[in-house]
Amino acid sequence: MQFGDVTVGLGDDLVAEVEIHRPPNNFFDARLIRNLADAYEHLQAGPCRAIVLCSEGKHFCAGADFHGESDAEALPEAGAADLYHEAVRLFRAELPVVAAIQGAAIGGGLGVACSADFRVAADEARFAANFSRLGFHQGFGLSVTLPAIIGNQRAIELLYTGRRITGEEAHRIGLADRLVALAEVRSAARTLAGEIAAAAPLAVRSIRRTMRGHLADEVAQVTRHEDSEQSKLRSTADFAEGTQASLERREPVFEGR
């Protein structure tokens, strides 16, 4: 089945592959996140027991579409409320999700990765909460999800500095749950999802509600704050410089205004 730029295939093992098709960077906008949420909701109403979230091309997700490479604008001047409404739907979905991370999971793309229950990555993968390098505030619920995964102190270091880390470091600090060869990322993610799918499905959903059921409400609350902070910073010279520097692949020069 197809939901916009997202395809869905369900295997005999009751594991579904939900694949993003915006190669090579797989930038997202509200429409793409809506497509993902629609796919998740469709699958949870059927026999599916676990999802592998993956992407076509070089990168898992290189972030929000600041530069208009998709058909819709990711972060309109009025703010990202529509985008974050769709993001919350990902957290309300009932099925366990294993993200297969090749290449970059950057900015909001890291947020998409952290919406999954688990992350399988290659050493060649790159992770960054690069918002401060754009003159921007973090979004996509990372204010909640990143500290929960790697601890508060490590999370604020990555958020303050915006630095990139390798798949190996991500695995060492707990951001990646499995580290495998690049060619094995998707198959390893499917193996983990298959182990989950082999367990009692009612028990898995019950356990997941206990362990993660609070996340959707927390993300809904924190994304309202993230959106407010992003709206304030969007009009600054530093944000203009940060996004331009990113487009030109150079170091930004921030002036604090």
C-alpha cells in the first residue's frame, strides 16, 4: 500500500516495512509525517505486530525541509503546529517501531528516529540535534525523547553543541540499540522486529502502553513549547545565518541577534 511518499509492505512474519521515499535526503514536512501516521494507524487495525521504519536512499532523514525541496513547506511562518500535531500521532500509535538508520538522522530527522521504540544503525550513520547550529530551538518532541533515551546530561550536551556523532558513539551512549554493518541495517532491524512480533501481541501492546503510553501526551505538551520558541527564533538574524550557512555548507557566524 502507499500513503503519499510512504509505502507499506507486510510480511508473513507480521512485520511491516514502512518506507519513506524522498531520496537521497528524505527531508520531511507535515505531509510526510501525516503519511507515516496514517500508515501506522492502518497497520495497527490489522494483523501487523511490529513495524520497521526505513528510508530509500543515502540518508534515513536529514531533517525538516527548510529549503523547499518537497512539495509542502515544513516550517511555515505561522509555526509548526500542524507538523507537530501529526508528530504526536506517531507517538499515539500502538505498534512497536524499529527504525533502521543508514546515513544521517539530523535535526527533526533525529526526532523521527527517536519516535521509534528502537534504533538499529551502522557505524556510517550520523546523528545530530543540530538546532543550535541553525540558530534554532529543538523540536519534534526531542526535549522529552532524547533525555529519556540517553540521559539528561548527554542530551543537553548534544542540544547545546549541535555536534554530530557516529553510529558507534550513538551505540555507546544508548541512542542506537544495535550497531551493524551498513549492508545489514535493514535486515537487523527486521530481525529485532521479528523477535517482538513472535511474542504475545496483546502482552506486547499492554507492556508498551505501560512503558511508553505517557509519551504522546508529553510530546503534545512539549511541542507546543518547542513551537513557541521556534517561532521567536525564526525571525532572528542568527536563524537566517544558520540556515544559510547550512545551505552553503559552511561554518555559521552568529552575532546573537
